[in-house]
Amino acid sequence: MDHLKLEMDYRKVLDDPGIDGVMICTQDHWHARMVVEACYKGKDVYVQKPMALSVEESEAIAEAVRKMKRVFHIGTQQRGQYSFRQGVECVMSGRLGTLKRIDVELPLNNPDREWNVPSIERTPDPKDFDFDLWLGPARDGVPYSQLRTHWRPVDGNGKPYARIPGQNVGWLQIQDYCTGNIGGWGSHHMDIAQWAMGNAGPISVCCDKANFLTGRMFNVHHEYHILYKYANGVDLHCTSRKYSGLPKGLRSNGGWGVRFMGANGDWIWTSRGSASVAAADRVDTAYKAKADFWRALEANKKELIDGDPEKHAVRNPLKGHHRVWFVGMRERKDTHITVEEANVSTISCILGYHAMNNIGRTIGWDPVKHVFTNPDDQKKLYSCFERPQFAVAPIIKEIRKKAGA
């Protein structure tokens, strides 16, 4: 294709025989259906995170990719960043001894404030904006509002409404369309944490603190503390930024990332650039120019992160996160992030989301069989709401027929 073509309906794109692969960068609640349907139509797929909002959706994606022999990639760019890869490989190499604890710190969702945008506006002409198609799998019968759908709402004169500094688009704050930052940023940092443990999933998840936004529409979580337990004895504490309940010496001073700690107290911290320890406790690393704050890789001993690690994880052999997908399409092979690994990371975030909505209750999980250990949880938490005409289950049934399963 040598020209740009715009389509309002994604299904026309999937029906185009001239398209080999699709990049899915829509609002979160559409990801799973589009990935599964794209696989069914014979397209290779790149999807932004989080790739699913339920265990059922996440499992469906993994099945669809393999049964239809598609090349899959996901927007977890951190696996290609030196700070994360080096930190993970140092942990994998045993430099911390026995891994005992992991702290995952995520950004906060926005505070209890919303744009000064009407909650109900006139529904646009479907030729300009198809609100029903925008809702897709999500609940219908809700009033149209730019607060729900748009990144930068404007009034009748085309003038932008007043916006809270740092405020995200509405659908990133509404549980009908997302799982909040446990799914958004958690897809990055939980992936890094579990990558260092061989992509192991948790055996139980419990949240002892969580509060939620209480705006007109916004209702995702805000501050929280979730405890994940793993079969190897590791406890993972997933917290919102600046959570005050961590032991002294482990509290953040403003960044977010992943901290690995050994049984002897040694630690390695890795992030996109913010340190989380007092300046007096930091070692001299390559980020000395901004040693007061911006450190993407830290440790309590310099030798813990120096040099080439003894063990290597699967690395992106190319420059650029997207290029490896294009090469994978050409050579018909996996990228450095498999759909199975993405599935484990996605499910771990979904379990945390459910834990926040069931404060104080431990949710058991079998990371081998990928089922809830409590049958009642399996019934209640396995799936999320999907309008039937946009659900993943019918497409998976067709894929199984097509693949002869």
C-alpha cells in the first residue's frame, strides 16, 4: 500500500487482503477482541498494553496466536531498555543470592478531579463519531460525553475545556474500559519483576489497602498495597507511588520502578530513570551527572550491577522495539517477548485488580493450570462484561474449528 487510507470500522481493515499485520492502539477494552479477530483473519498482531481486561480474554489471545500461527508482539518496551534488562539479568545470575522480596511501585491514577466537561452531551452523528462502535464490548446504554471518550475535549466553539494538569483521558479512569494503572503501568513493571523469576505467575494475591476515585465517572483505584506470593518463596509488594506503608528504608522518594532484594538485604533497583533511595545510600553508577535523582539502575553495592551478567535473558537483537516485530513477521518467528509471557504478566495485573475490588480477601491462583484455586472465584472473576456481538468467545470457537482443535 503506497498511500494512507482511513477507516472508521476496524473490520474493514482486517478484511483487506493487502494488509499483513495490524497494530492495535485503541482504548483498553477493545484490545482482546481486536487481537483475537485479527488472528482469525490471518493478520500478525502488535498490541499495546494491557492486552486484556480478564483472564478469559488474555487466555483467548494466547490461544488465538498459537492456533493461527501468528507473529505477536506487545508494547512492553522496557524489556529492551538497558536498565531493566541489566537489572533482571543480574538477579537471574544470582548476584543477590536467594531472592526474597520484590517491590513494584506504580504511578498513581489521577486524583478525584475531572475536566469541567458535561456528563451528558448530544450524541455525535455516527458518520463523524460512531459512539456505539467506540463502546464495542463495553456496556451500552450510557450517555455520550467527551469526558468518557476523548483525550482533549472541546466546547461547542472548539475551545478546549479546562483540564486538570496531568489528567489522563477519561476512559483510563473508568472501570468499564480499563483496569487502571495496575493494568496500564503494571503491565510494564510486573512484567519486569516476573521476568527475573523465569516469568513465574503468583500463587496468591491479597490487597490490604485500596481507595478509589469518586468523580462523576472516574472510579478506578488510586492508592493501594497488594501482596503477591510466589511458589519460590518470594513476596512481591505492588504499591502506588509514595505509598507510606513500606518499611523504613524502602520508601520511595518520588520515582517508580522495581526493586529486587536478596535474603541478606542486598538490593538492585531498576526503573525508567528515577531513584528510590536516599542519596547517601546510593552507589556510583553511570548516571552520576544527575546522581541526586535520575538513576535508572541502582544497587547497594556497585559490583551487583557492574559488568556483563553471568546469565542472559532473551534479548531483542535489533535496535528498536517495533523493528523486531517486522523482522519476526518476515522470518515467521517469535520476538523476544512471547505471547505466553505477555499472558502471565497480563493475568498477574488482572489478579491485582480483582484483589483491590475484594480488599482483605486472598485470591488463590494456579500459575501452571491458569485457574483460580477457589471454584467461586473461577466463576466470578474469570471473565469480564462483554457485549455478545463483540465478545472473544465466539471468535475462539471459530478459531478452534479452523485449526481443527
